Amino acid sequence: MQYSRDCTCADFCPDCAVEFTLDVKCSDEQTRHVTTDDFKSAEPKVIPVTSRGREEESNEYGESDDILIVKLRKGQELKIRAYAKKGFAKEHAKWNPTAGVCFEYDPDNALRHTLYPKPAEWLKSEYTEIEDEDIHQAEYDWAAKPNKFFFNVESCGSLKPENIVLMGSRYSRRSYPTFRPSYSMSCIMTHSPSTSPDIIFSHFVFYKRKKKKKTKKKKNKKKKKQKKKKTKK
């Protein structure tokens, strides 16, 4: 399925959109709740997030209630034809799968980029390497440089956090051929108990790669090229 902006159709077509139909009628005295579960998709793989993974034993997205659309009384009927399209968040916020992103690179404040008037009053980072409870920040290291970055990605539930990061890096490589990531990544996915179960947090750690040392052969080639340029001038 391609993005709607890349499709040549005027409005909707099977290549850029998925059709959803809804046909519900209330015939009882009890109020009928019409939810996202009543939608029927033309493509089995494309379904509402609230209906995803219910039949599976291990559901990584967590259980969530269906979204209420409308309430019907006896004799009332609702028919809807809707289309789901694939798009980017920079075109519209409805396509944004990320709820929030935060990062840090100096959990123990060894670089002193942040000055605490009273370090004891500040909570320690979850990535701290200080085991002693009486020590609240590391000793100042003027020669140190950031080489490890901790990212927390919060998903709204439509995509897994690791998929958001990986798909973003793939798109960057496609859009910018000269893009070369200088960081390796490791990922740990956890569910936050203080929030809704359908909100997923992922912790990503980026390690800065060491630059490769230039060999003597490459240095000699550069010198030869410089000499040729001088002789031409």
C-alpha cells in the first residue's frame, strides 16, 4: 500500500486506501452502542487498533475498550462508508503515531551541563550508574564527551515504539542517500503501570561509534591527489 500523496488517483483507490463499512440497526428497546468493532474492513490486515491482537494469547498492545461512535435508539439505523489512508504526521497530526519523546545523555551530571543548587533535592535518573544513595551526582569530568544517548519513546498505540524509530531511520536513508547513522542502537520495551495499558514506552540506547583510523594507503592517495592538483595549477 502506497502513500496517498504518491498515488495518481483523484480521491480513493485500492492502492492508497482501505474501505471500511458500517451498517448497524437498533431493533431492541435497549440502547445500541455503535463502536469501532462494528466496522468491517476490506483488507483483513488493516483493522482498528482497539480490535488488534484480541485473538492472540500474547497481545503486546494491551487490552483496550472499543471507541464509542454513537448510541442508537429503537428504530434508528446508521450506515457509514469510510476510507483509511496512509500518510505522514508532517502533513496532518492524525497520522502521528508518537505521543511523546524525551532523551538524556548524562544521567549522573558528570559533564555539569546542568547545575543543581542542591543536588540532594533532585531525583536520580533511571539510568544512573551511582549505587551509593548518599551520592547524588558524579564527579566533574571536564574531558568527557557524550557517547551514550537514552531515548524514551511513547506510542499512542497504532505502532510499536521500536517500529516508529526503525521506520523513521529507513525513510531517512531513502530520502537522504548520504545519511549514515553514526550510532548503534539497543531497545528495551516496557509497559508503564501508571498509564493506560495501550500506551507503550520503549527505552532506546544509542552508542556513539568510534571513528575508523585512516590507513597509510588512504593518506598516500590523498597526498598524490593534492600533488596532481598543484602540478595542474
